[in-house]
Amino acid sequence: MSSTPLLETLFKSKYLSDLDHYLASALGRIAQENDPLVLLGAAVACKATTMGHVCADLEAIVSRAPQDDNGKPIPGASWPSMKQWLQALHGSKMVGDGEANSPIVLENDRRLYLGKYWDLQRRLVKAVRARIDQPGTIVPDEEMLKKGIERWFEPPGDETNWQKVAGATALLKNFSVISGGPGTGKTTTVVKILALLLEQSREYGSDLLIDLLAPTGKAAARLEESVRSARAMDNNLEDLFGDSICKASTIHRRLGYGRRGPGSFLHNEKNPIGSDVVIVDEASMVDLALMTRLLEAVPSSSRLILLGDEHQLASVEAGAILGDICNCGEECGWTPGFSKTLESLTGESLTGPVALEEATLADCIVELRKSYRFAESSGIGNVSRMIRDGNAEEAVKYLSRGDHEDLTVTSPDELYEAAREPVLQGYRDYLEKTDPDEKLKALGKFRILCAHRHGPHGVGNLNWLVEFILEQEGLIERAGDWYPGRPIMVTENDYQLGLFNGDIGLITIDENDDETLRANFPDSEGGIRSFSPARLPAHETVYATTIHKSQGSEFDRVLIVLPNSPSALLSRELLYTAITRAKKEVLLFGEEEIISAAIEKRIERASGLRDALWGKK
């Protein structure tokens, strides 16, 4: 088959979208390129970015026939050979190696980029490398640091205190990454890191300018609340922090998104933010474009700390930045000199692989490995580790035992009958309270999480089911879209109102007017902000939400609904993210074979970032 019919076949089969087809055609016209193999390359590079990849991995693409959304081969479609494809790409003026400004970039005869994404990746690599060995505005006094570590962290024990190691790393390095699963104490560690930095800065006679950032409004609010709660647990910490109020913001807002026009950022490399310390939570959710702009806007002399769980879902947009930074592709440890420094400062014995002396990025990364939330017998803790490690058979066997107090598995075929009791147990409490603040806190204890938005086991149907159950029980009375007790989630940012994508609120009756409804949202100070429902930005009912939307949130209990048939959306990362949203209890509706298939499917995002950062080919 010639490739022109192939391009049309892939378009008609919906393998390629309208955008993919249009971009390839437009680039061809502009560059006066009519080689169908080159245009095909442009189309698949565009498709890759819409699927979350930074580039198209040509080797992976040609290794199997084109498939539709159901994983079935597309009739009459087959890829050209790598030799044919590369020959065409190398001969095109539209394709470059990244040294000149070309709309398509071919790297290592394998990765095919849209020029924009190649440039973003190049700039991010440059920004990370520039700060790895850059001394910060606060160069720690090591003797003072050693005493501070002894003061704020537990003394050495039988097992390595990874929080202590992370604390020392963040003080010694201007760029650090602290990765860890649920309950490993990332926020606690950050508060102690800030305590160490405050001690050091005040020794120099200066105060710290601290930014707490997150990719969504919900995640930012949770970070601020967590930091406030962690420091309040220790009077010595409260005294040390004093008036150093750590406000949290979204990354977009801190960088001044839209302040200079649509799509622009106020702060960039030429106009950096003036902060000494920048801490970014839920870093796994940050895409390539935003992470690049953040690192360029934070001066290399400022201390940048990324927090997150590399095993969770990656960003919605292109890139899996945290995973690429943390994963060198093999077992990797500290350089010998840095390992000795850490041992001296922390009193911890560090064993394991030794990095090459030049692999300095390895010195910037610490994984928190001990969960303080889940006991050894915890079903949630154990099965989340099995899922994270890809042990499908072991996880399914463990789930099928049915003897875990905090973890129950039920067939989705029984959903409509079996969900009634958990729904009433999860939502009755907030509906029976009268105070808006108490209602919101109670609402945040339980959530239904779905893999799909649509279909019998999707968000839409589950929200309808919950409303039906609650109305039957007399807990709500629906009168159109608006009714007292309706929980809502904001789905777009409104900077004027201070409401952001992911913020959750609640409709209540106005305390001063029984015929007026108000939309109530928690504020950063622990109070309530109230709005007329008519003023709200785009929003949706949120008894149930997608697992993707739940990222950055935690609940006491979650009810997880998986489809009863194979789905392209299911993956190890999706299931891990869903289960780790729960602090106390998980009720999982899913068939064993579907759960097993999800665990076995790992999301791989094509990118050259990892290899560029770690010096690999």
C-alpha cells in the first residue's frame, strides 16, 4: 500500500484525528513537502502529543499494526518499514535534528517530535542541569545543619530514616526531588526542611521568601492545610516559623498566567519570581510545558523541591516529567562523596548501588519508603505496593482472600444493589449536618471514583444512582439542577472568584433567606466562601468523579468502580492512584480479570527527557 492511502485510511478509521490530519497537510503546504511518508510522520508526531507522549517513538509504532480504540488491527493499514520511513525523513527539509528551527525534529533515528515539544524538552534539560550544582542563596553551615537534623528528626534506628536523608539532601542541593507513596510523610519532611532552612537563614540575618505550589487549586489548598497542620503539631516548630506564613498557590497563578495576554506568563527566564525556596507538590501531575516554564521562572540560585509519587498517573498533557527525572533506567544510587556526606550529617548507614561520579542528578533524588499511615496488616497498604510493583497475580490472590477490614472487592454486576449501603453511609453524615463548614468537612470523607466518565459504570450514571438513592431515603429533594446538598466540582479556573479546577463546594440554603441557595467553598484560612450559584464557572456534580480528577485529593473512604469489560483507560497507574486516595477503607467494584489486566498494563510515555537528563542514548 502506498502511504497516501495509508494516511487517508488512518484518518477515516479515526486513528488520526482531524487535528493530526490538518497539521500534517498544513505543514506540507508551508514547507512544500509532498512526500507521503514525511506527512505521515508529522501526523503521528501530532497524535503522540495528544496521547500524552512528548514524541512519537517510531520503533514502537512500526512494531505492531495500526489499531483502533478497541485494540483491533485497522483493515488495510500497515506501517512502512523503518528504513523507508527514515530515508524519507532524512531527505526532507521539513525535518531537522534540533539545531535549526524546523517544524519536525528527528532524534537518534527513533524519536520524532513536533518542533515545539523538542524545544520544550531541550529547555527543561538545560534548566535542570543549570541548577543541579548551583549553590543556593542559603549555603548551609554543615555543623549547624547536623545539629538541626538531630533536633527535628528521630535518632538513627534499626532501619534507615529516609525522611532525614531527604531533609539533608534538600539542604545540600539546590534542586531536589522527594518521591514517596501515601503516608510516607512527604509533607512532614517538607515542614522540617523549612525549619532547617529558617534556622540557617536567620543565622545569616535574613528571612526566607517561600512559595508552596501545586498544579491544581485543590492540591494547593491541601498542601497549605497539610503544612499548617504539620507545624502546629510541634510547639517548637510553631515558634520557629512565627509569622512565616506559607501560602499555597497554583503554578499558573504564581507564574502570572494570562497577565500579559492569553497563553502568556508574567514570570519567565527574563522576569523570574523572587523566591528563596519553591516547593511543588503533586509534581507527577505537571506536564512538560508547565514544568519547563516553572524551572525557567525560578532563578537557579533559588532552592527548588519537587514532591510527588512517581507511580501515580502522569499529567493529562504531554510528558511524565517526575517519572523521567526519578528513573535512570537502571538501579542507581548516590555518588560516593555525597553518600559519605549524607551519612556524616544524618548518622544513617546508606547502602546500595553507587552512581557514577558524573551522575550528579542521582544525588538530588530521595524516595521515602516507609508508610506511617498503613500497618503491616493493612489491605490498602499491601495491595497498593503489589499494584505499584506490577505483581498482578499476587494482587488478585490477595484481593480474593476477602479478609481485609479496610479492603473489600465486589463484582460490578452487583453495583446497583451493593452500592446503596456504602452511599448512605458515606453521604448521610454531611447531608444531616446544618453548618456549611461541618457539611464540607464531612463531604470530604467519602468519594466514588470511576475509571470512565460515560457508560453504565461511568461518572454520569453513578452520580444519577447516588441522587436516586439519597432521594429515596429522603436525604435530598431535587428540584432541577440546583438543590440543597448538591456537591459540585469546579472544572475551570476563575481567578477573579478565586475558584480553581478541582475545587469542591456544596449547595446550601442561605441562612438569611430560606428561598435562596448559596454555593459554599472552603477558603485557605479554614473558613467558608459563599457565592451565588449563577456566578460559578463551569462545574459538575461530584458524588462520583473520575480517578484522574481525584488526583491530589485524599478521603477516609473511597468506592472505586471499574468497567466490567476491557478498557484502554485501565492501567497500573490508574488503579494505584485510585486505591491510594483512601486513608482508611476501599470498596472496589471490579472483576478479577479486569483488575489483573489493569495491573499488567503500564503506561509508557515516549520522551527523550530521561535519556537527556541521565546522559543516555
